[in-house]
Amino acid sequence: MTELNESYDVVVIGGGAAGLNGALMLVRQRRSVLVIDAGAPRNAPADGVHGLLGREGMPPLELVALGREEVRGYGGHVVTGEVVAVDRVGDSASTDSPGNDDDSREFRVELADGRSVFARRILVTTGLADELPPIAGLRERWGHDVLHCPYCHGWEVRDQRIAVLATGPMAVHQALLFTQLTDDIVFLSHTAPATDEDAEKLAARGVRVVDGEVVEVLADGGKLSGVRLADGTVIDRDALVVGPRFSTRATFLTDLGLTPEPHPSGVGDHIPADPMGRTSVPGVWIAGNATDPMAQVGAAAAAGAMAGAQINAELVMADTAAAVERLRASEGAAVTG
């Protein structure tokens, strides 16, 4: 078990692209940083990361391993663990803390294994979980030939026979995007039939609409071969597009007053933040899919970097204010003396 410091400038909760890039920005500013990662990245089933300049096609776990090595190379700590609670400690607990100033124990982060650490600031980058439709055989193909994003995996299924499973308001949008990649698309109405206006758009783009509930995803020789409808009809396909519901993994923030809220896109929930990653709770920042469900790896990494830079700037200002107070106090004491 990795030995942890008693306190850190920043504890980063989540070790994906957003968390590691945020940590990298901070450790390069000589901040003490701990990254806690549960070790279950959302994109683990995928063969490669796509749309990320300089890392196109790299296996997701390899990208994470490189990021961890870089953070550790600057003195950051990266550990595997699950955070179960984050509490604000308050000023009363800071008088005996080993940090640089009076707010060095602003938060206490508790891990499932019983360990806990203190932090001046928190950066949450836990991402989200994909809640998939309960259809037989679907989850087994997820991340391979069952996919959701044309930018992440569309090239890999170009010119193939694709079906789009309608489970929500984004299904028609998905189908239209995939028409850029193949001319053989079937729109499966399933639980979210298209409106007359949307059906017209689909027809205009050559997308065939099939009504009926999908009950099974079929595979042959380790590859998806089609879907079966409730009436027994089998539709031969090479790939299936499905929009999961996105569920944030940051529920441990509830005690701080941060609860997941529905995302405006209707795809799931998120924890709101400003463009810099600042949440409504002072000292708590968030980046990546936990606040922006639509962000790809590159966007998540960029958001983590932005949050890391802003956290460092905030800490510099806090340290400066504390130094000014000490200076004034010492000058006042000298005058009195």
C-alpha cells in the first residue's frame, strides 16, 4: 500500500485524461498533488483513443500509464483507491497542520480502505458511467461494434451496415452524423420513435426507419451480426449505435452540497461548473466528463489543464493574502514594541 502524505495542496479524484493533465499542470508549479484513481476507466473496453493529436489510436490504458509516469516524474503521488467521502474540515482543524498556511487542511478526503488525507483544494475528475439499455448481448459488444460516438469510433465502422438504436432525443442526431460515414443506416425506433419532422430528415439522408422493440443483439464469430426485434425479425448489421444515459460518478460530493443535476442536452446528469472548472462550493473544482458529458479525451484533458492552472493561481493569491496579513501583523508588533 502506497504511503501517503498527511496533507497536499491538491487532491485530484479521478485519474483519467482530465485528472492527470490537471495534476501535471500543478506538479510543474511545485504543488504537492495526490491523484486517487479507482482504476476503472470508462474507455477501457475501447481498442484505442481517437481524435487526440499525437496519440491517435493509442490504447486507453497505455495513455493513462504514460500520464501517471509523467505526473510521478515531477513528484506527484498517484494511487489506486476509491474515494467515499469529502468533508470540509474548517479553520478549527488547521492550527496544527503541517502545510504552508492556515488553510492547508481545508478538506478531508476519505478512501474506502480507511485511509484519509487533507487538502487545500479538490479537483474532481471522476468522469461518468454509461447506463446501457437492458438488451441481451448489448453490453458484451460495448466499446467494439456497439458504440455511440462517430468521432470516437466512426472511422472504424465506415462503409459498414450500421443500425442506430433510438433510446432518447439524441438518436436522430446520431443517425444523421453517421450518414457521413456510410450509406447503409437503419434507424431502429425501439423506445423513441422519430417525429414526423425527424423522419423526413432521415428519409432525406437515405436512412431507413424500422419500428419495433429490439430484444437482442446478435453476434457471430465474435463480431456483431445483427439485432432481433420482439416479433422475431432479424436485421443484419455490422455495428450498432446506441446512446447510453450518462451518470456522474461524483456522488461523494453530496455532503459538500454538490449534487448531480440533469444536463441540458438530456443525455444524463452532471455537476455544473464555470468554464474554468470552478463549482459552486469554494475550493472544489471539476473537469472532464463529470461536468461535461460530451467531452472527448482531448477536451477533457484540456479542461483538466485549465482547472489545474486556475487552482494554482487561486492558491498563489491565498498564499499572498496570508503573507500580507503576517507582514502587517509583524509591522504592527514592531510599532507597539
